[in-house]
Amino acid sequence: MVKLNKIYTRTGDDGTTGLVDGSRLAKHAARMEAIGAVDEANSAIGLALVVLRETASAPAIFRIQNDLFDLGADLATPGDDFAPSEMVLRMVPDQAEWLEQAIDAITDWLTPLTSFILPGGSEGAGRVHVARAAVRRAERAMVALSESDPVNPAALAYINRLSDYLFVLARALNGGGADDVLWVPGQGRTTG
């Protein structure tokens, strides 16, 4: 259990932050960019939950927020041993597989896509689309990190599936896709 008696420590005043293994890293490092992007995505999901807390999707979203904390802990643990233990929290394939099952369950009752859709529709769908875009940014940051440091493959799979889950959830919140806002290619162009 985590217990914080004091929020500020002053140890980061030099522009570094501590990782799980006790090492320190510059706050602008690729690992910190990835951790920060995951935190932002989780915050965006929390904002969506404000309007979705009374819906059937609320328990899944709460689970996802917890998974994203696990993901942040995983990223904050450098190294290439991705086996979870009592002392080391790592993402596991089951977490992405759970998302796949949730995606399939939602997709089964969505109207088929006939066009790309614009982010929006209902308030809940709009907030979920913002969260989806934040998750995509987190994924880009994690992939960038993986070019220089090992990143847990289960974590990369999870963040990729999460944006897919949020996409289908937004469609579900738009009347199963019936109220999606369709892209009209070239609509804003003038002729002549």
C-alpha cells in the first residue's frame, strides 16, 4: 500500500525525478515523456468518466484507469526483465486481452462503419474521443522510448488496444454508431 505523508520532497528541484529502482532521470527524458503522456491519458479518461459514471461502461473505465497506473509503474521501472513479481509491477498480456474482449463485445452491436467519423457526437463520446487522442499520444511516446530503452511488449500492446477500445466506446455512446458524425471529404473546399 502506498502511503504519502508529504507531497513535496524537493528532490526534483534539480530537474530530475526518481524511478522505481531508485535511479534518477531528467524530467524531460523519453521515459518521463512516456510516463507523463500515460498520466495525461488517464486524466482525460477520468474527465470522460465524470459524465459516464452512471453508465454501464463505468466499471470498465475505472478498471482501465487502474491499469494505466500499472502501466505508469511499469514504465517507471527500467530494465528488460518484464516478469511481474511481488516487488515489481509489470503489465501482463491478460490486460490487453481483456480489452480485446471488451472491444469485441461492443463491436458486435455497433452499426458498420461506412465512412471515417469525426470526433464528437454526444458529450460522452466527445470526451472519450479526447481521451482516445491522448492515449494515441501516449502510445507514440512509448514507441519513441522503445527505440532507445526496453519497453514491456505487454505495455505496448495494452496502450494500442486501449485507443481501439475508446474508439468503439465513443461509437457506442453515439447510439451504437447511429449518431456518429461522418467525415465529408473536401467539404470545406471552395470551387472555382
